[in-house]
Amino acid sequence: MEAVVSTRDLWLTLPEIVVLATACIVLIVDAWGKGRESFLNILSAIGLVLALVFNFWMFGNHGSAFAGLIFRDKFAYFSNFIFIFCALVTCFYARDYLLREGRNYGEFYGLVMFAALSMMFLASSANLITFFLCLELVSVSLYALAGFVRERDACVEAALKYFIVGAFSAAFSVVGMAFLFYASGSLDVANIAAAKPSVALVIGFVLFAVAMFFKLSAAPFHIWAPDVYQGSPSPVTGFMMTAAKAAIFIFIVRFFLVAFASNQQLWLPVVLFVSVVSMLVGNFAAIRQNDVKRLLAYSSIAHAGYALVAVAAGTKLAAAALVYYAVAYCLMNLGAFAVISVLAGKNEEYASLDKLQGVAVEHPVLAAALSVFLFSLSGMPGTVGFMGKFYVFAAGMKAGLYWLVVFALINSAIAAYYYLKVVYYMFMREPKESIPVNVGVATGIVVLLLVVLVIQTGVVPGSLYQAIVASLP
């Protein structure tokens, strides 16, 4: 009898195995190595760097694993780079935050790596059952991370709200999958793509898309996002807003833009509607916010709308633009929340604009770094955010979606107001009180690295873009 899991399956999933092993070792060391909490951060970083090395080594290997449930191609390995990088950055700078909050436990690093592991398999899923299981494993890890500082009521509230919404979106996923199975007789992506258009197929597409819109916090499925992102610990919010959304976008590339490009008419109206509403709700709600984390939460809703322009375009150029935008979004928001995790102080008491006003007087470097990330989020030329929007809007124009691109450009101009408002408060207002800031070495390295990447990738975008194009399925 043939083995269920072959040696080839393990070989093709070597980067995932390294991440899993690292997470387990970190938990064991945390359980049995009391007094070695400071070592957990270094151990996590070493394991994730090894995973990056193995992922680079495996980049040329193609095929499928686990009886065809997992894709193994260049796009899968490229996606792995994004998730491992996000996990590495989060684990690296979170140590200073966790020490300040008195929560430097191995569970945090383990949960981040388990979430990243699930995202790696999610983005490579060739079957909707695999996708659903991985999505729920990601969600369970993020529920726990959202409430990690359980002494803070806002964290517990965030975890509970995220759990409730997660259960709600899971129901949409399951019902949508049931309709897709009825229409195609299979849950394999390839078999569903070959199914003839029918009412059941349309309903399945819409319900399954709604579940993904929930995870993207795209309007009108966004109600949970501001409270959850504001209440969660800043490193968790940064990881949740970046890696988790990137995983969904990458699966959208496989599911909608590759497998179901010929059935675009079935899902295009829904994508257009959600894109427009997300831009409107996200930008106009963000203008009214005083808390910086809540402002960025509404900003993320608008960014989901911008990214959906590429999904609506539905071409290979659009697929490359969407992945580039996902990478840009990760770099910008990871950097922003790395700085916010420092400036917000203990219990995140200084996360509002009123508290941060004049912060550039005492902490000019941190204020300048946050300004770079905000400029990039607004789409300022010379940053990765500008190039991300350029590629997305160019794909929309080539697909003939002129009205949608013009609408997105107008919304980008509106968004510049609230990003610049934060910069104005930091540099142009007189400080009300002194903010106690202690920038650890790890956080300093992360912020510097992300500032360089945001600028360098914005000025010279060709290498990253060509790598994405070459890896597309």
C-alpha cells in the first residue's frame, strides 16, 4: 500500500517543515527553559531565516504535494517569502513590545509562526478543503494573538469580536463551497474552473467571495476591522493587516485571476461593487479618526478597494500588479506599526493624535520613519506605495476600467489628507507632554530595514516586479 505522505511531499514542503519545527522548538524551550525567555526571540529569528534559505533553495522545484492538494511552483515559493518575511519582522521587533508589556512568552512567537505556516499552505492550496482548513488555522492563531495582552480589556474585546466574525465568514465559505461542489462535482480548483456556468456556480462564487471579503476587511464586510485592529497589540495588528491579507490576495490570484479568468462575468459585478464601496467607506471614515491605529484600520479598508481594481481587471498583468501591491502593503504597514508599537508606550496610551502631537521634537528619527511609511501609504512618488498603485491602476486602464481607475485616483487624493494630518501633528504641533520611548536594537533594525526597502523598491521597482511576473502560475 502506498504511503499517504511520501518523501517527495516532505521534500517539496521543506520550508514549511522548518517553520513548523521552529515553532515547536520555541514552545518546548519556553515550557522547559524558564529564565530563557530572552532567547526565544533569537531562536525564532534563526528558524525563520533558515526557512527563507531553504525556500530560496527549493525555488526551482515544481509539482504538487500531498496527493495534489498543494501546489508546488515558483509562485508558491515566492508567496512563502512574503509570509516568512512578515513573521520574521514581527517576531523580531515584537520582543521590545512584549518586554514592556510583561508578556514575553514563547506562545507569541509560536502563534506567529503557526499563522505564517498556515498562510504558506493556504496560498498554495489546490483544493478548497485545504484552503478552508488553512484559513481557519490562520484565524485561530490570530484570535489568540489579538487577545495576547489579556490584562487589557481592549485586547480581549478585539479577540472576541474577531472570533465571532471569523465564525460568520467561515459559514459563508462552507456554504459557498457546497454550491461550487454541486455545480462542478469537485472541490479541486482545476475541476471547478472547468465547470459549465450555472446558477449554483454563480451563488457559490458570490458566497465564497464574500468570505474572502470578510478576511480582507473590504466594505461592506468591514465592521469588525477598526475595533479589532485598534484593540489588538500593535505587532499583532501589523501582522494581521499584512501577512493575512497578502495570503488572501495570493489565493485570489490562483482562484479568480488564473483558474477562473474565463468566468470573469460571474464575479466581476461583485468585485466592482466592493471595490467602490471600500474606497469610499475607508477613506471618508479615516478622515474622522483621532486614534492612529484606528485611522490605519480604515485606511486598510480603502487599500483593499484599490487592490480589487487589479482583481476586476482580471489579466495576467493585473495578477502581477496585485502581488506587487500585496508586497508593498506589507512593507508599508509593518514599518508603520513597528514605529507605533514604540511611540504608543506601555498599554498603548499614546496612540492618539493628541498624544503624538509634537513627538518630532523629542523623537525626530521615529517621527521621520513613520512619515516615510505614511507618505508611501498615500502613494507619494519615490516610494513603494506609489509603484504599487501605479501597477494596479495601469492594469485597470489596460482592461478598460477607466471610470474605476479615475475613481480610485480621486480617493487616493482624499486619502493623502489624513496621512498628512498625522505628519502635521507630529512635526507642526507643539508637544503637550513627554512620551517615554525606549527603542530596542531589534526594533531599530527593523524600522531602518523597512524604510530602506520602501524607498529602494519605490525608486527601483523593476527587480521585484520581474520576479513576480516570472513566478506567476
